[in-house]
Amino acid sequence: MHGYQIIQEIGERTSGAWRPSPGAIYPALSLLEDEGLVTITAEGGRKLARLTDDGRTYVTERADELGTPWQDAADGGVRPARQLRGALASVAAALQQVARSGSDEQAAQALALLERTRRELYLVLAGPAEQPDPDPNRDPNPNPGPEAEARP
């Protein structure tokens, strides 16, 4: 298989839950080649990777340790980051519709909504706001402990 076939295969086996980038696949293949676990040959203008005998032995001997990465990735469920990308794509599609078909007033409303949304997203990252103390005269240490009783 060549690198892009490996990427596609991983994507298919994980139902799209895991789709590594070429920047992850090709260095991994080079490392596996350096370790003698795969051979890389040029065929038809592409570099094809194949397990060596040592590679097959490695996989067979460590099958329990290696587990089922395809199933593990597929069972991991949809990660929040993936959900965010999908939601962003949906918002972008709606925004394109407003840009193409909306009036100037609708475009201005959409722009204002995007600005509010951007601010609110930063507030999500900032975390909950600290609540001010409603009684600034309140003793910050209401249970002073035994050493306070010893004081005159």
C-alpha cells in the first residue's frame, strides 16, 4: 500500500473516527523501514510499503499488546473536536447562504451574531467568572480555630 491508501484504509476501518495526516503516516513508514519492519519500493511512481518477515513476526508476537487500534478508534465515539469541526462547517455553509442570498441588513445581522459568538467562545475558554463577595465586611475566616480562643 502507498501512504494515501493507508490513510484511506485507516479512515474506513475506523468509520472516519481516525484519519491520520500524511505528515504522520510518511515519517512512521520511514521509521518502520529503518527498524526493518517494512520495505518501501517504488512502483508506478508511488512508494509502496509492505511488511517484511520481521514485521509480520513482530505483529504476530505482539498481537495482544497491539490490540485492535481500528476498533479502539471507532469505539472511541465522536470526539468533541470532531463535533466542533462539523458544527463549524454547518455554520460556514449557512454564512455562505447569507452572503449569497441575504440582504445587506441580513448580512449585518449575521456579522453581529458572529462577533457575539466569537466573544462568547473566548468566555468559554476563560472559564466561569468569579462571583464578587456580596458582603465585603464579612470575616474571611469565620472559623478561627482554637488559637483564636487563647487570645485575650
